[in-house]
Amino acid sequence: MRLNPRALLSRLHFRTRLAMAFSGLFLLAGIVLLTFVVILARHGTAQQVQGVAITYQDAPSGRTTHLEPVRPTRPDHTARPPSDVATLQKIEQTVQAVQDTALRQMVLWSAVGLLVMALLTGFLGWWLAGRALRPVSSMTEAARRISEQNLHQRLALTGPDDELHRLADTFDTMLDRLERSFESQRRFVANASHELKTPLAVQRTTLQVGLADPLPDDLVEVREDLLTANREAEQLINALLLLARGDRGPEKTEPVDLTASAESVIAELAPLAAECGMRVDTDAATSLVVPGDPVLLRHLLTNLVRNAIQYNHLGGHVLVRFDAATMTVTNTGPLIPADRIPDLFEPFRRLDQDRTATTGHGLGLSIAASIAQAHHATLTARPGPEGGLILTLRFP
């Protein structure tokens, strides 16, 4: 298996790569400088040695002779004795040995010093990179805390008007636009739902009064169809109101026993399960108590259990299990492709496979996910091994 250096570097943190870049640049510059110094030192030493005149004295006669190491001749251009040539060669070898030893020592200790300074530069680069990236870290933490429930928060980065400050200001401006967009959407849904509830109520009253018994047989069926459509429209409006409320989050919280609420919801939905010949069981070793809005959490449980009953087959089974801070709703039913799971949490999206009930608007799981997110919980889904769906509600 071949190692890709670029891939290995890409896995490192930006701060680590920045510190390594500092060390690498310092090491490269030091090597270039050391090479330059060594070449100049060797060249300069060789030039100096060629111009040095050597004077030696014979011990017995006290005669002094002036020698030049590069030209083994006397000043009067007569040949030197063999002993003078040998002495000159020894001196040249000694000078060369001293020169090589000095260069080796200089290169050795310069390399040691260079490595130590490179490590020190890497450490200082790590520290400086941390200091330089500290505003980025604070911006990242602030961005993680910001969600659609608290879009009013801002980065509000302080300091000089530099690139990071302008980036933070741009991010805050984007949050302003997002907050206005979300608030406009929520207000529209809430206001439209409220405005539509009144004419629907008037329409229902008109149908009940205007088409009261006795009626001809052909109008009785028409009245029931109109009342059924009216009830479904009211349920849709109430679901939209609940979705808007869930997006806003709970105004106040109190301890809620989800286990007891689930048992109450199951008892309330027992007639619907009985119509389908379905069995709904609970498995609760301990009670699950969480802080939240009791009304919203009850709607959350109702949507989860009703979804498990509706998207099932006749004679199926639903199991509601509580474990620590987790609630799991498992049902039987048709096989669900894994790539269709994210679509289930989108408003007005539902699978067109076999269902035991034909009512519903495709808002159940989207409302449940919105309420769960408002309570800092996570709602996930995955296909069952033999069909159906496994919904997991996990509280922090």
C-alpha cells in the first residue's frame, strides 16, 4: 500500500500544518544559509592558504629558509632539497586536515543548532498559530450554538478591522437575513392557520345547520362527505399550527413523565389499533422523565405512535420501549428503502406503500422532529430488518 504524503497532510489539523510549514521554511532557509557559508568558507580558506609564505629554520646551522607551499622552489629559483619538499607536503597536509576538521565541526554543530532552532520554531509556530486562529475557534463555537431556535445570537467578534473581523460581520449579516426569513415563515404559517380556522368552523356549522335532518337520501351522503373534508382541513390547519409552535420551541418547561404520557397516548389510540387488528405493547424498565412542554411532548408521542399504526399492515405489531434517556418505537410493515428515510421527515411527504389508514397529511414525523429539536433531543429513523420502521428519540 503506497502512502500519499498529500493525503496524510490533508488529515492533519490546520494549526499543525501551519506549525510544520514554519519549521520547514526555517529548516530550508537554514540549510541554504549553511551550504552558502560552507562553500564560501572552503573557497576563502583555500585562497588564503595559497598566499601564505612559510618560514622554517634548520636546527643545526640556524639557517632560515623562506618557503611558499604552492611552489616548491627557493626564492632564487634553485631546486629545493628533498627534505624541504617533504616538510612542505606535511605542512600542506596539516593545513588541509585542520581546514577539513574545522569545516566538519562547523557543519556538525551548525546542523545540531539548526535542528534545535527548527524544533523551537515549530513550537513557536504552533503557539502563534493558536493565537492567530483563536478568533476562528470562537467563531466556530458560536456558530455551533446557533440554530434556527436561537438565530438571534451573533458572533459579535471584537478586535481590529481585519479579514477575520470582516468575515464575522458577513456571517452576522447572513444570520440577520436567516432570522428574518424564519420569522416571516413562522408568522405566515401561524397567521394563515388562524385565519383559516374561522371560515372552516363557519363552514362546518353551516353544513350541520343547513343540511340538518331530515334530508333526502341523496343529500345525506353529500353532507357526510363535506363534513369529512371539513374535519380533514381542520386537522391540517391544527397540524400546521403545531408545526409552527414546535419550531418556536417551548416557552416554559416542567418535568414530564414520558412513560406515563406514552401509556395515555396508547390508550387513546387503542380504537385505531383495534380497527386494524394491531397489538401495541410497551416495554419500560424505568420511567423516563425529561424537562419540556407537556402539551408539545404529548403531541410528539401521539405522532410517533399514530405513525407506527398507520404505516403498518393488518394484524401488525407496535412496540414502544423506554431505556435510560431513549425512547424507541418499532413497528412491522412493508420494507422501506434506506434512501427514502430522510423524505419521511419532510412536510407533506409520505410513502405510498401499504398503509392501514388512509388519513393523514404527511406532517406527523416532521412535527415530531421539530418538537424533538426544540427540546434538544434527536429523532432518527432506520428501516427494520424484516420491514417496518425503527424510530429512536434520544434526549440529552
